[in-house]
Amino acid sequence: MNPAVTLLRRMSLVVALLAVVLTPTFAGAQAPPPGTDPGIGIRLTEAPENRRNDPRATRYIVDHVKAGTTFSRGIEVTNGTDRDVTVNLYAAAATLQNGEFIPASGRAANELSGWTKIEPAALTIAKGGRARATVTVAVPGDATPGERYAVALAELPPPPGQGLVGLASRVGVRMYLSVGPGDEPTTDFDLETFKPINEDGKPGVAIHSCNTGGRALDLGGSVKLEKGPAGISAGPFASSQPATFSPGQCADLKILLDPQLPRGPWDATATLKSGAREKTAQATITFPEPGQDVPPVKAESAGTSDRPLVAAGAVGLFVLVAAAAFTLWRRRLRAAAAA
């Protein structure tokens, strides 16, 4: 066989393998292992392809649409109880307050929950089983621009025999919907101050951030400590849960650290992100004694980045490899012709 043809075939195989390995798939979050949830659980089973660079989209219903748009998302409800159950499904209003996403009590409604329908409205799930439903959002054509919040809920009524005094349990999938023409509003935030804290002998830092973009934030991340006493380093230490706040709001993300850490001083570096947006800031801090209050320290910006689209990187590498294969093939043909 012609050596040039053999080379071309080999390079084509490499290109094909790279295409398979590097082309990403995008789906909902992994289902919890059977039997690990003592009650009921809920998760998304699908997410929009155009949000593959937003890790929130595998957990929550996050989207930007024009007025008049209708779209759907699949959800799955699991039964981790010791009996067969019937679960009610519905949407309720939600608000963002003091860095938290707060579902309304009962079936209190707002615009977004009113646009949302979950089918079926109830699921009977066997012990240890799971079942699926569809969340459909129909945005009216006269909807005004802006972001709305709601939650798609699965509610388990009180066990038989508890009557009116029994408590229902609910789990939900958050909904963040931006409505408006054109491109989606930006996601952005500023890291403003680091406040050293000490809670019952456990040092930590409260990072004060402000939402300067047009979408709500689920802000989480970590803190790393360097150049401490005797030159030691520690961390990174991750936040236990995100701070959630809407455009124009500010909130503190509290990260508690190892109680064995000396007070400092330390060079602290915080790396926080929401969706694809990531920012890093630094400050020199000293932890207070228990019960002592110290003023916050101004944060100095140390970088901003956005998570790149994996698909774009894969396509780009695919093109480069294909171009290299073509160039090598042409060179071999020319060498063979000149021989």
C-alpha cells in the first residue's frame, strides 16, 4: 500500500478517536445510589445543550428565554422510605434573602410558578423506587423583562395516622428564569472584603461579595492560606454551601477552617465562582479570639476567568489535528512524486 495513503488512514483514525473522546455529552446530575436517601429525593434528568458550561444547569432549571417561549425539563423523584408513597408535584414561589434561596410556604404563587405546570401532578412510587415527571414553563407573550425565581416541588404528605398535626416533607429543584429579548444578561460579581471570624474556637472568613451582573448567583468556592506563622500554608478549605443572591444584592459567603490553625497573620486567597464565572481575590488576615469582633479587610482582585466551552475546545483541537494530517499527507505525496 502507498505509504502516504497508510499515513492518511492512521491520522484519520487519530482524528476520529479524538472526536469521540473530546466531544462532551450533557445531562442532568447523577442519580443518588438506591437506599441512600432516607426520605424522598428529586433531581433533573436533562438540561439545555446551550448551557453545557454552566454547572448549575445540571442541578437547577436555569435559562434565559424570550417572552412567548415554552420549554420543558425532565425530573425524577426517588422514594427512600420504607413504604410505598404518593408524592404531590407542584411549583411554588421562591425569594432570595440574606444569601439564601427560600421557597414559599405551602403553594404560594408568583409569576414563574403560575407559568409552570408539572405533569403528572402526583406520582405513586414503590419503596426504593423512582418515577419521572415533566416540568413545563409557558412564558406569556406579554411577560416583562427580568429574572424570576420559583421551585418545582415534590411533597410527601404526613404518614397515615398523624392527621392534621403531621408534617409534610418537601424537596425541590430551584428555578432561575430570565425573560427578555436578545442575549442573556451577564453573570458577574465583585469580591469586596474578607472578614476574619471565630465561631466557638473555629476560625473562618466571611467573604463579602456583590452581584454586579444581571443573573442571580449561587456563589461558592474555597480559601487557601499561605505565608502563615513559620511560613506554613493550609487549605484550600471549601465552602459548605453557596450564597445565593439576586442582581444588585450583596451577601457574605462564610467559610470555616481548621480549629487547629494559628491566628496568623496569613495571606488568604479566595477563589469563588458561580456558573462559568470565576474570580480570585487576596487579603492579609489574622483570626480573632473567640467572641472578638475585628473589622473586614479590603480584598485585592487577583484574576477573573470564565469556564471555556468544552465543545469549542474539542472542535478546535479536532480541526488542528485534521489540518496536521492533511499537511503531512500532501508532503508525503510530493516526496513520492519527486522520487
